[in-house]
Amino acid sequence: MFENHPREDIEALMKANIEFRRLFLRHRELDSKVHDAEIGVLPLDSDTLSGMKREKLVAKERLLRMWQEARTSTH
């Protein structure tokens, strides 16, 4: 997520906004766990995996809104 954005901008927003940082790190954690579950490294039942995917999507949507808000307020 945010691979196409300058790392410095992401890091600056993470320093300025603790909620963005918390969500960013949580999204990264969920992404890793979902990936591990999908390749069979992390055994999870389908309900747990579905819940993690939903939480990851909610975090992503919130992060994108926060990113957009930060970008429009600085320009």
C-alpha cells in the first residue's frame, strides 16, 4: 500500500498523525497474516481469514481517506 507514493511523505504523515501510523502498521500486519494464511503458512479457519480481510479493507479505505485529506490540506 502506498508503493507509488514518496516514502518521505508517508513517513511524515506517520509522524504527524498517530492514527494514520497505527492504521498503517495494523494494515501491514494484517496483510502479512492474510498472505501467510493464503499460502498455507498460517493455519486459520475461513471465518477468521474473512474477518481479517474485512478489517484490512476497512483500514485501507480509512488510510486512503486520511492520505487524501492530508494531501488536499497541504495543497
